[in-house]
Amino acid sequence: MADIDKTRNFGICAHIDAGKTTVTERILFYAGKTYKLGEVHDGTATMDFLEEEQQRGITIQSAATTCPWTRSGVEYTCNLIDTPGHVDFTVEVERSMRVLDGAVVVFDGKEGVEAQSETVWRQAERYGVPRICFINKMDKTGADFKFSFDSIHERLGANAIPVQLPIGHGHDFQGIIDLLAMKAYYFSAEELGAVIEERDIPDDMKEAADHWHHVMVEKAVELDDALIEKYLEDESSITPDEIRHALRLGTISQTIHPTFCGSALKNIGVQRLLDGVIDYLPNPTEVPEIEGTDPKDKDKVLTRPNSDDAPFSALVFKVVNDAHGDLTYARIYSGVLEKGTRVINANNGRKENITRIYEMHAKDRLAKDQCDAGDIVALIGLKQSVTGDTLCDPNNPIILERMEFPEPVISLSIEPKSQGDKDKLGKALGTIRREDPSFRSHFDDETGQTIIEGMGELHLEIITHKLTRDMGVDVMVGKPRVAYKETVLGNAEARGTHKKQSGGRGQFGDCTITLEHFTAAQAEADELDFKDHFAFESKIVGGAIPKEYIPSVEAGCREAAKSGVLAGYPCIDVKVTLLDGSYHEVDSSQIAFEQAGMLAFKSAANRAQPTLLEPIMKVTVTTPDDYLGAVTGDLNRRRAIINETEMRGNTRVVTAEAPLSEMFGYATALRGVTQGRASYAMEPLTYRPVPGNVAKTVLEGVLV
């Protein structure tokens, strides 16, 4: 049984192209897990094993692996997840963060903090994941350690503390200075960086090293009361181990973030980064006990200690379709799981059989007889479990907190080319929905088309490729469409009466409601449920509508809100207040009141200033200064609001908010106006009302 103290569960995350997968490849090589260095640009990276990933040179799905690492003569087990950087696959980062104990956030040595760096940092903060920083690509022309380090402070508001300094920058980058040991380390290029030579700090860097060593010691002392007295008496008496211990306390409590540097591509600094993972990131026993609720009483909070002796509990964080059945990735939080065990899915109450347990290494797997608390494994045999479900001991059920996934912002239509493809399409889409919680699909009865929805153009492109190439379903693909929504800006009162008399028992339901614009903040203040951005409150007194029919009115209103009154888009950010109604002793039923609720909602929505909403994206463009005018001019034509233009060296970083509908094909347009020298990142920000003239065009297009 593995010693849980010697386990590290961590992820590598960053903005696209910061070098996450290259860092991971070097970790596997130095840990002895692979015997040759895989390269992203050659399509040979171990962790990017999907054909689509190898062709595009990007990470699309998070990949898990387990590797050993020896630090100070002790062997540790590292469960590592390499995550994508592209915003379209942010769900992969989200679910990885939920199950990790720590993260290495990688930054580009020239660019510093970029748009997606901020997103992954916020995701880690939301799940309380301790982080260490790695400033990569120090060999890149224009790399600047101080600029990148300062950007972590300024743009993330993070308390980063350097524990290393680079020796040289760009082509002159040779090695690193360890500020704890106060030694210089050089990595042999002939031996692929596997041989490390220790030397004294170069004379021209002694002053900088002394300064940053002093800063590091000062910050460390603040984190450990036991060191303050020692520091006041004699700073030099504090040992490297004492500093390391203080920095570890600060990292685990998320008050500081030790910062490393290197170049994964040039094989410099990766082993020292892995030492940092062992030194500073927590083992599973050092993170708070996992909390959950009792399935029988949702208000009762339960906890599970991170121990093999506690009742078994695990969280499913990923499902992958496999030739031998679904491969279900799970993080074991407590207890021991043996193959052949029967567990319960606490979310749906179904019993599940664990027929096999695998330790994953990207696409390869190693069979195990059991797994322990702290492990991240893949299970086979589960039939009814999806991402976010809790697996647990049938005698000690617990429901762990589910993950929240963003709403899709873009859709397109697909049609099968033949009857055979039509039969296969439904099954294939079901498989993709199980694998990817940010993907949605539904059949449109009016057009006879299947609508698929996702997080961006690239996301849907990858899914259509998967359908045609991997699943053998031949489909015709329509143009991407924006996922508009509707809301109301005013308020209105309406009555809905559903009356049907046809001999024998009839149907009768009657309700009066008000409909108004409502926000999440208002719902929180009024302590109302705001599921699907919809709030409902009953003010029925004196039994005008019997209690058992009130939920039916709510269900009817919610159903009506799924297809608003303007063009059938979901109606969000609204509140329905049930004021009055009447019923019939014999003819009233739940279905009748549901119908009455639907009629009342539609009537009120038509009179409460219904408005079309469009998704707004946060766009960050990095461009050479020469093309700034062309870039901002193009953004203005796309109805963008430019928030700031920041100077970084000889490049400009433009941050703007733009409607998604205007951003289709932006990659090609940006290449055109900047001769291919600019790059951009885009992520969903919010929904806002569509300007009148644009709304008219959109609605005419929908209603034709």
C-alpha cells in the first residue's frame, strides 16, 4: 500500500503555447517513464496522443499519468494531469482542478501573464488549489524574467516569491541560480539536461542573488512564527530547510507562490521544478477533508478524512469512450477500492461494479488490484456514472460537490447523409455528451436538423471531426450560429387559464403571475433558488390555489422560459411571482396548472419588453506596435469595446469586449491585417442586450 504522504496530485496548466505539454514530456523523461523526448511540434508528445492533437500541435483533452520521483533519497509517486490551454476546452481544466491537490502554472518567459493564464488561475482559486509558478521559455528571444515575474504580481494579484533566478536570457540563457542553496546549476546539453553541474554563482550575478535571497528569507519568516526570533538575532543562521518548510506552509495555505524558471525545450530547470513540486505542493493529507452532503438529508454536511481507513468515497471527473467500455476517471478521496467491488453512485442511487482498475499513462494503462486514498485512476465496469458523480461505500453514502460547467455559446446544425448515419448519429452524440459536459445537442422538430452546441468554433470543429473520422458517422455541417438568449427588461402581470370541457372529467387551471427582470445578486439577497437563471416565488394566500398545484405552475413557467417569445431562445434572468388563481374541485389537475403557467408566462413575457441577448467575449490581442491601428480599427468594425491597450516591450496587448456573432473567422482576419504577426485569445464573458438594428436582422433571419 502506497504511503499517502509520499503522493503528489498536481496538474500543469497555462495559456495556450506557454509550454505545458513540453514541461510534462520532460518530467516523464527525467522520471524514467519515457526513454525519448516527445516533441509537440513533431506530433510525438506522449500526452498529446489523439490524432487531432498531433496534427494541430495543441492539447484538446487532459491526460493523466503517474510517475516516480526521488527527492533526498525518498521515492514519491506523482499523479500528473496535463491540461489544455485553449479556452474552448476550459472544461478539461475545470474538472482537473476539482480533483487536484496542487498545480504548476506555466508562463511564457517573454509574454508573462496572458489571457488564459488569468482564467486557469481563477479556476485554481475557485477550487482552493495551491500553486507554484514556472516561468518557461527563458531561452526565447525577448524573454524577460523580471517582466514575467512582475506580471504575476500585477495581473493576478498573486504573492509570487522567486526561489530561482535565470543565468542569462534568450540565446544567452545557460542555467539557474537556486536562492535556497545559493548555488548555480548548469544542465548538460549533450546529456539532454539529465546531468546537472553545480557551480558557484557567477560574479556578475552575486548582487542580484543576494538581494532576492534576502527578499525570499523575509517573506518566509512572515510565514513561520518560529523563525521570527531567529531572523531578528541573525538572518544567516536560518537554514535552507527552515526556509523550505516556511515556504511550504505558505504555499499550502495559498498565501504565497514559489516561482521557478527554466526552458523545458532546452531541458533546463525541469528536475528542480519537480523537486519544488515535492517540496512545496501538498500531499493528500495536507488538504482539507473533502466535504459532501448526506443523500437522505441535503442540509446535513458530511466529511471524509484523506485516509485509507475511512469509508470509500471517490469523484468521477472524466468519462472516455473506450473499445472495452467506458473508461471512468476517478479521484479516490478516502478508503480503499479493490477490483470486483460493488459501490453505489450516490447521485442516482444505482449500484455499480468495478471490474478493473487502471493506473493511466496517457493512452497506456497498467492494471491494478486496488487503489488507495489520494490515487487518481481509471475504472472499467461503470454503466450509470457521469462526470461529477460520487462513488462511495453503499453503507456510508455521501454526495461530494459537483462541478459547474459553463453554458455553450455557439451552435451549428448537422444532418446525417443516409438512414444508416441517422441511426448511428444519436448513439455517437450520446457518447460525446457523456465525455464532454460542455457539449449539448438536441433535435429541432421544425427543421429536421440536429443542433450541436459548444464553447467555440474550434470545439465544434473537433467534435464534427470526431463524428466523421473516429465514429464513422457521415454528416453535412451547417454554419456556426450564436447561442442567443432572451430576457425581459420591464415587468408585467398576466393571467393564464387552461379550460377544457369535453364530456366527462374536464381540465381546469387558472393562475395570475407577474414577470420581471431579476439577477443572481437579487436572488441571493432574497434567498431564492436561481437555477437556470430563473426565480419563482409564491404569494398565494387563503388557498386560492391548493399547495399541491403550485409546483406545477412553476414547472409550466420554467418550461415556457426554455423557448422565449421572440425567437424561441431560452429566457433567462427573470422572476415569476404567483399572485392569485382559482381551481375546480373535480377538473383541476397538475397538468392543467402546468398548462396555465405556460400560458401566463408567454402572455406576461410578450408585455414585459422582451429583449434579445447575445454572448459577449473577452478578447485579448497581442500585436506588434506597427499594426495597432489596423487591429483596433478591425475590432471597432466588429462592435467591440476596447478596454485597455498595454505596452509590453515593442508589442501591444489590446483587451476588448466583442459580440461573438462578429468574431467568426477572426483568426484569418487578424492574420491578414498583421501579416501573421499577431495572436489572440478569446473567452466567454457575459450576455448583453443586442442593439435594435442588429436584433431586427437576427430575428428576421430566425423567423424567415
